[in-house]
Amino acid sequence: MTGTVGVKPTYGGVSRYGLIALASSLDQAGPVTRTVLDSALLHELMGGHDARDSTSIPEDLPPLVDAARRGATGDLTGMKIGVVTELDGEGYQDGVRARFAESLDILRGLGAEIVEVSCPHFEYALGAYYLILPSEASSNLAKFDGMRFGLRVEPEEGPVTAERVMSATRGQGFGDEVKRRIILGTYALSAGYYDAYYGSAQKVRTLVQRDFDAAFEQVDVLVSPTAPTTAFKLGEKLDDPLAMYLNDVATIPANLAGVPGLSVPNGVSDDGLPVGFQVLAPAKADDRLYRVGAALEAALEKSWGGPLLAQAPELEVRS
Amino acid sequence: MSTRTVDLVDYDDAVRRYDPVLGIEVHVELGTVTKMFCGAEVEFGGEPNTQVTPVSLGLPGALPVVNRTAVESAIKIGLALNCSIAESCRFARKNYFYPDNPKNFQTSQYDEPIAFDGYLDVELEDGTVFRVEIERAHMEEDAGKNTHVGGAGGRISGAEYSLVDYNRAGIPLVEIVTRPIEGVGERAPEIARAYVKTLRDIFRALDVSEARMERGNVRADVNLSLRATPESPLGTRTETKNVNSFRSVERAVRYEVSRQAALLDAGDAVVQETRHWHEDRGVTSSGRVKSDAEDYRYFPEPDLVPVAPARSWVESLRAAQPELPVERRRRLQGEWGYADAEMRDVVNADAIDIIEATVAAGSSPAGARKWWMGELARRAKSAEVELAELPVTPGQVAQLQGLVDSGRINDKLARQALEGVLAGEGDPEQVVVARGLEVVSDDGPLLEAIDAALAAQPDIAEKIRSGNLGPVGAIIGAVMKATRGQADAGRVRELVIERTSA
């Protein structure tokens, strides 16, 4: 939906050391580039084992650049691709659905076998994600308290105690969306609510992982639209966070399960804005993303006569 | 802080009418080279904030990595406490805002401790063995150290500002939690003390910590509640924090028993709260009220993977467990041939290590005990220092005893030689030579002195010559006096008899 290629590597595939943590069990750095090959090149540089991150996978990455180059040759013979039933249909823009269907045709034309796969617990993924993320964020962001580093705000009146400085600093330093998530997470982790919220969310997470395990026994990769709609305007949905969160519905299952995902632009919707095509692979099989992504990208660019970005209108220059 | 004095019930009266129940949490700082989750060095007494890394300062982007040696130490402690060792366990975050913890959460273990369900047999001063059930032993990191400046007595209230030293932040700790310790009766203070001391001895035997109480390597939180009878449900407990000496553990328990009994006598409720121990005044005072309102929002630490110690590792650690203090005491008592009461005195005087070292340096066990439990114990007591702090080494004591055993000096001269050693005049051998303390072993001067003594006391000489050996002592005494105590009394006796016969 941004017209760029984006990759979320397998959780643990790229070290988180040095990243400012939002939600430790979900955070994963990945490349955002113009082309699939650029992502593969960057991913290979960023990835691999790092002893300073305990969740880093102690194994070499699969050959990503090779996979991208191989995919770009346009042969997907023998590749079995699953379309996630739950990530299409209601709530998805017509233009998004049309581009998705066209892309599937292209992949079929390249020799891939396309089947439908059901992941019944994906519908609970969004709810689980928006409990786990704020819970971990409420703890990770606690260190921004004005004591040792960063912004420090002293209360305008009254005594300057550590607690009051922390309160004033955090009150001023965090934006509304961050505060919303901290409050939500603090609540979800509270003694009386832990089992109902954080605990249940972790159970859903396990179920989503099992959906992926079962799906990947049938297919090599799963695919879906990257998002149900094209990009909304900056700040447009700030007053309706639920609608804003819903836009993540298709990408969140991979985040929860720790499996890798790639989004490649596959055209523009009726509103002229770019849409994305998502490829998901089993953990540690990031190379499959690049093979399928590069194959689709090459075929699309051939049909467009160049990259999608070349079709973008000139930006208005404001004086 | 309130200065109100509290009515107390006489301790003996209190334990006659109420049944105390203990619960003790002991934190031990592990003696690892580096911290629990990062490579910052751990060394006592460093300049503030020099033993830190981005991890122990909680900087954004830093991530923890578990210290393998700390896990190993925790397993060793768990094994020594007869615990089960978890096949897999996790760390958890304990969330609370306080400047001594730069992340504003402590990485600890919550519902998955590394060791659980154990017990510790504690030997009391009279030899009774009391079994304390261990609920769990878990790993966690220490917090930084706050220093409050400008207030009264270093307290936070009224302070102008506070300084934080993060050298301690992230030092590995193992916390050992007992189950409620029931059936302690009037011996509650003694049992509490003996439990903490036994743990301290175990930490040292395992070599997992220097376990120095005065440095805060070992800290005890003492929970205490009273109930009407041993059959009654548990009463409301208080938790007295950071009681950092054996004596204080004992005193704090006594104090809380007396204080809670007074409350219950008056029909008041004991408030469930954290209390502070004041060493100087021997009292506890109310800290924060502990209730469900204090919610640490524990959840599994997502930056760490579970710790799953391989069974083979655990078993190899079990096989390599060193001799624990109780076993060692039994072995040494057998080797040294001490009576039960003698051994207990040695243990209670904390003299076991020093006597062992003295024996190892060549002294007879009886000789080593005689010095350390006698003359040296008296001197340590009057100087108010530990035995080990006296300016004499086990090697020197062994040498001193060796001089006695070989007959070169007698006990009286030995005490003078010890005097010289303590005064810094060198080893016993050097002192004996320098002070001329050696027993006169050459018969010549002795015979001279004997003849002089016999001549000076002709009546006595006559009695001896006629076969009455009763008054020989008088001649020996005179000879000893003439030789300034440097004669071997036995030899003198032989010579006197020889001189007066035939």
C-alpha cells in the first residue's frame, strides 16, 4: 500500500540489538526498498546470528539473493501457493481484490499451483496482537522516564520528586497513540485481568502458529492482499483507532507466529493508490518469499513496462 | 518517621500465648565475574557507575543475555537445598517505577523458578536439627543503590536530591523462599538465625558467593505472624526487610513477636506491611503497606528464551557438589576427636575454618582448639573483632603449638611468644629467639640452679634425701623462678631426684 517492497524476516532472523523496543516478541527489523532484489541484498547484510540478542536464531540465513535472482527468471514450476480464505472478501476494497486476483493469474501462468487454504484462527489474531503489543510496549517504554537520558520535564508546580518528574516527562513526551497503548497494556497485565487478556492472547497466538504449521504442510507459501484497503490519509483515522488497527488484519498473523512475510506492489486500486501483494513462508524459509516476490515483480513490471513507481504522479510542489 | 514508642509484650509471655510462624526470603549476591545479563564486571567498591554497560543502564536498544555461570550457581544452590531443578524455566518482568532500576522493571523469575520444592536441615546450638521447607530458589538481578543527600539520616524524606549508583544494578541474585516455617515456638528467633547462618555457610561451601553479611552479599527479609494456637489459621504477617546480620535476624524476630502480641492483646489487627529494621534501636518501623494494590504486572520476559538446563549438566553439577557444612562438621569432628560439646562451641564461635587451617599447618587438633577457643578467643572478644581479624595466622599458631609439643617452650612461655606475635614481632620462632624464651634444655645451668635451691632450703633438701618426695615442688618452683620460667619442669624434677638420691 506504499508502493514499496517490504519484508518482515523470520522472528530472530535479524538481530534486535540496537532497535528501540516496542513489543519485544513481535519486533523484527526488515528491509523496505524499491525492488525485491534490493530487499534480499539488504536482508542478507542485516541478518544472521547475533549473540547479543538471545532470541536471535543461531543459524545462517538461507540464500536470499540467489532466491530473488532465481525468482526473477519467472519460473515457479513445482511451487504450491495457498490463498488464505480468511484474508479476502468482506472488508476488502474492490480494487484491492481485483489486483490480487490478477496477480494470482500471473503466478499460475508462471507454473505455480494455486489452492485455497483455511486458517480459521486468523480472525482472532488482530485482537490478540492488540493485547500483546501494548502489554509489552507498556513495559518496554517504562524506561523513558527522564531519570537518566532523553527528555526530562519537571512539574510546573509542587515538589520535584522522582515520581513527579517521571509523570511530567511521560505526560509530555509521549503522543496520544503511545499513551493509549501504554494504558491498554498496563490494564491487560494487571493482576485481575492477566488471564483474561494477556494470557488469552498468548493462547490465540499458539493457535495462529498451529494454523500456519498446518497450512505449510499443504503449501510452500501463503498469499493474500497486504492490506484490505489502500492508504488512508495522514491522521485520518486517529479518532477511530479500531478502524486504523483493522488495516493490519492481513499482516498481523505472520507477526504473531514469527513467520516471515513480504509485500510487493501489485498495481493501483480504483482510487489510484498502490496496493500490495503479501507472501508468507514458514519460519527460516525467507528465501521462498524472495523467489515468489521476485517472480511476480518481474512479470508485473514487464506488463507495466517499468516499475510501478514510474507511474506515480508528480508530487505537487508547495511554495 | 514516627517516634511513637510501641507497647511490647514480654517475649516469653508472648510465645506462651501465641504460636509464631516464620517465613524467610534470603537474597544472595552471586560471586560471578560479570553481571546477570551483561558483561559488566562485578567488583565490590568500584567508583560509582563505572561497572556498567548499556544493558545494566537500561539504555534503549540494549538486550539481556543470561550469564551461564549464574545459572550454574543457582542450580548448585538448588541442589544443596534438596530442590528439584526445572527442566525449563523462564524469566519474568516485575514492573515498577523506581530510579534504582533504570528499565523500570526487574528481570526476575515469577511462576517458573529454576529450583523448587526442597528443604534444609538446620542444626541449632544445642544440636537439635530443625527442617525448613524450601518453596523455591529463583534467579533475578539486583537493583542500583540510591543515596539520599541532604535529608536526615540518609533517608529519602526531606532529602535535597538522590544519587544512583548502577554498579549494583544487574548483579545476579538468587532468592530463596521458605514455605511457612511452623512449629518453631519460643525458638523462633534462634531458628531464624540458624537458618540464615546455615544458608550463608552453604553459599561459601559452594563457592557461589563471598556471602559477606556486612557487605550485603546476603540479605534476609523476615516474615512473621502470630496465631492463637498451632491449629489456628495463619495470622496476618509482616515482612521486615533487609535484616543483614545473624544477630539482627534474631532480634528482629523477637521484636516482631513482642510487638504483634501487644497488638493482638489489645484487640487490634496486625497490618500486612513491609517493615524496616533499625539496627541501632533494635526496633522495626512501618514501611509501605503491602496489599494487592501493589501490582507488579509480571509477564514472561520476551527478550529472553527459556532456560532449559540439560539433565546431564544438572547431574554433573550434582556429582561435583562439594561437601556441605553439616557433612564437613561431622567429618572434622571425627578426624579431630572433639567431644560434641567441644565441636558445638567451635561451630558457634565460627572457628571451624581457622582451626582447620591451623591443623592443616601442622598443629595437633587439640592444640589448635586450645589456642583459638582459649587465649585467642578471649583476645578477640576483648578487642571486639573476629578471630580471623587477629594479627596472627593459623600457620603461626601451628608453629607455636609445635614449639610446645617439641618441648622447646612450655605453655607459659608460649603465651609470651604469642604476645610477641600479636605485637608484630614476627613468627613464634623469631619471637622465641629474640625474646630468649626457649626452655633451658642444657642440664648444666639447671643443676646449678638446683644445687643453689637445695642449699637455700636445707630442711626441704633433707626431706627429699630421706625419700619424701612431697616437697620437690618447692625446689622446682625455685628453679623455675631462677630460670625465669624457661626450665622444663619435668626435666627439673628428674634432675632434683637424681641429685638427692645416693
